[in-house]
Amino acid sequence: MSEAELIRVTTRVSVPQAEAFACFTEDIDLWWKRGPRYRRSVDEGSSLRLEPFVGGGFLETEEAG
């Protein structure tokens, strides 16, 4: 990927950095868009989460049903 292909987006919020990071990571399933373009499963029983450690993954899980 060349420099010309990179995109950076910045959003400033009036909360402490740790609080903003926790909201972004711990509540990712609440704000990440649903639908086939954004998730593998469009089932309402699926959820997204970030593993809370260095090198952790970005996971989508589905409830057995």
C-alpha cells in the first residue's frame, strides 16, 4: 500500500483517553454496523469483540440456537 492509498480519520471527544478507549473497544458490538458488508453473520445473535491483550484478535461470534 502506498502513502497515497492511506486514509486517516480522527475524532475528538471530551472524555479521558482511557474512557474513550474502553468505550471503543469494550462496546464495539454496540456501534459497529450490521449487515453483510460489515459482518460475516447478519444474524442478530452474533456479536463482535476485541480480545483485551497485545496481539489479541477481532472476533465475531454467533450464539448457538
